[in-house]
Amino acid sequence: MMEPTHDEPHGGALGSRLNWLRAAVLGANDGIVSTAGLVVGVAGATQDRAALLTAGLAGLLAGSMSMAAGEYVSVSTQRDSERAALAMEKRELREQPEAELRELTGLLEERGLSREVAREAAEQLTERDALRAHARVELGIDPDELTNPWHAAWASFLAFTVGALLPLLAIVLPPPAWRLPVTVLSVLGALVLTGWSSARLGAAAPRHAVLRNVAGGALAMAVTYAAGSLLGAAGV
């Protein structure tokens, strides 16, 4: 008989990993759509390779830096909130230990334990590490694994960059006559993949997610190409 293994991720660790994967997929999707819209729009006005490369590279760098900065600020705010909540909980444990014990008991009861078992579990958790117990049960925070803004920023930067490289390379590498169709087909194919991946990570049906993703990307490219073509025809 096979022995059970215990090296697979469980609970919060698995949820955190899935959140990171979902964020990476969505970041790559943003890079694909925004850069594709930009280079296709420029392609509507000109077929000059240098102009296309400049526009695509500028969009890649601006988008990836913007994503990284936004994620850093957002996660830094979340980390500050987590630290403030832990500091408040620590103070309450010091000033009102009995009230906090009753609160932890009630929270464990809400999770399905009987009153007696919840009280015993609360006492044992409090004796072992009261702050960690309250942080996990009451606040949903792991004090040993607070969110890291630098990790989030780098992940967003890399995800956006990887996504943006596809339309950038697709628009500058082929011969002029093939640039637009190769880019459009490559982008739509990539959007099918990211739409399917985001749906699977979110345990949702992939069909509607893929259709929405592809439709949004196609609309973005159509609008920017029309705008570029009008500007090119006007000689702007």
C-alpha cells in the first residue's frame, strides 16, 4: 500500500501560489493587448520598421514599469495594513487576554467546533503562540509570510514584458506584407491561451473567458488600426 505524501502545497500556500499565477497570466495578457494595440495602430499609419520598433519598445518599457510601480504601491499598502493589524492584535492580547481568548473561541466555534473543543483549542493555540493564532484565524494573515511588494513588482514587470514581446517581435520580424496578419494571428492565439489559463486557475468555464479575451483584444487592435490608418491617410 502506498504511503501518503506530504510534500504537496496545502491551504494558504496553495491559494497564494494560485494568486501569483493568476496575476502573472493577467499581467502577460495586459502586455499582449496593450502592445498589440499600439504597434497595430502605428502599422496602420506606416510600415517603417524603425517606427514600429520604437513604438513597440516604448510601449513595452512604459507598460512594464507602470505595472511594476502600481503593483509595488498596492502591495506596500497591503503590507502596511497587515503590519498595523498585527500591531493592534498584539496590543489587544497584552491588554485584554481573556477577551481575546473568548473571541478566538467564538471564531473556532463558527468554523464548526463544539464549544468545549473550541475553548480547549483556543487555549492550546494561545499557549503556543497567541499572536500567530489570532493572526491566522481572525485576520487571515500569516505573520511569517507577509506580502512582499518587491516580489509583486518584479513579477508584474516580467509578466508584462513577456506578454509584450510577442506582438513586438511579430510586427518587426516578418516582411512588410506579412507583418499585420502575423501579428493579429499571433496575438489572437496568445489571447486564447491566456484566457484559457486564467479561467482554469479561477476554476471557471474556459469558453466564455476565451471568447471575452479574444473579442477584447481584437476590438483593441481594430480600433487602433483604424485610428492609425486615418492619421496616415491624413498625412499626420
